[in-house]
Amino acid sequence: MQKHWAMTPNYSFILSILLFFTGLCVGSAQKELDLCDFNNSVFQSGEKLTYKLYYNWNFVWIPAGTLTFFILEEEKEYKIVVTGKTLESYNWFYIVDDVYTAKMDKKTFRPIWFKRDIKEGEYSIINEINFDYENGIVRSSLKHNDDETIFYEFEMIHCLHDLASLVYKLRNIDLEQVKKSKMINANLIFDEKTYEIPVKYLGEVKNKQIRNLGKLDLMKISPDLIAGNVFKDNTDMVIWVSDDQNKIPILIESPIKVGSIKAVLQAYENLKEPLFSE
């Protein structure tokens, strides 16, 4: 049964979780809520977040892999590294080894460069994106398995982001504005397409019990997903984000085309502020 879920790279759970994270606070129409106009107040160099991923089949939650976010301050840039791997117990029949790397400007948080290096079973993909602000162009290259590399060019859209940089940008949104507007919008480039992703703010949840973390005050958010190979149409995803200065996703749940998946925060290092349960 597990193999039925993982038998095709179209059901990449690592990609699914990354798409979860683009919905941390995305969604609305409030023009004053500009994702390109803010100061970082939620993370610092060396922050590391580790999540355990689970797949649900016939009401049983099966540990499937891990996802790690790490950010490091360099001279003029922030470097982001996101890694996703299946657990060793899965490697005998299906291996996932995904690495997402990105760089963004320290002052403006504008993305500079992004690379997605995916190895899942016998499937591989390399996607590289360069943001050319001087000429107002975004260049993307895409290579599947041993096929020839395909090149794309896009006109620069206001406040366009790759998957990795968008995660950290969204954590800095003014939550009071999000609570008022209930929704906001973010522009995302992924492979050969750009997307506008809306997300609903569903309110606060007090004292929610999270395994290994205790009872936490969280914010509940539901992003509209990109239907296709991973998600069904009209899929309801729910993200619980820490209602504190860190704004960390704590728990994420969603159905996919076969079964459902969830990610739970397992460990964290070098937070800018103590997690409010500490």
C-alpha cells in the first residue's frame, strides 16, 4: 500500500510540504500589505527547524521522512538550505533525497538565486532560477532525468519569490494586518510557471496539544492549493503557526490524491526568541 502512494514522483511528499510552507500567511487583497516592504524580526542566522513527516493510509499514520530548514547569514546574503529525506526504513523500495538551496539579499530579502535538486526513486529534476533585477527578467532552467535542459524567461513580477525565500518572507508579515484582512496574496515562481497563492486566516487556537511540545497558542491558516499531481481539487489544508514572535509552522495537515500527509515540528535550534512554551 505504501508503494502505491510513492510509486510515482508526482506524489512527492517533500514538494507537498514545501507548498504547505508557502501558505504560512499568504493570501489577500490589502494593498498596504506589501510582502516586499518589511524588516526581519522573526529569525536569525543558524536557525534550524526539523519536521517529521507522516503519511496516512487507512487511518494509520506511518512515519515517512524528515524535512529540515536551515538559514545562514553570509556577507551580503542569506543562504537557505532545505532538505527532505525518506526514513532509512523506506530506502529498500523508494528513496527520496531532495535539496532546495536559495540565496536572498540581506537588506531587501529579494530572492537572488534558487536551485531545486530532486532525487526520488528513479526520477530526478534540477531546476535553477536566477533573478535579474537590472533587466527585470527571471531566468529558469529545468531538466528532467536525462532529458535536455529547457530554458525559460519571465518578466519580473512585483515581489516574486521562489519556494525557499518565500517561507522566510512570509514569517515577517504583520500578523495584525493579516488578522484584519483575513487573506493576502503572494507571487511564486515554480519551474516554468508563476502562481498567485491566496490563504485564509481562520483564527486563533488556544492550548492546542502538540506531541513533544505541550499545549501551545497557535494561529490557524488554510491556503488554497495548486491542484494537480499532488493535491486534489478543493483540498483543505490546515496549518497551525506559533502565535509568538517566531511565527513557526508547528503542525501541518492535508489530504493528497492518495491518503493524506502531515508534518510535525520535531526539533529546533537557534531561534531568535524562545518558543513560548519554554
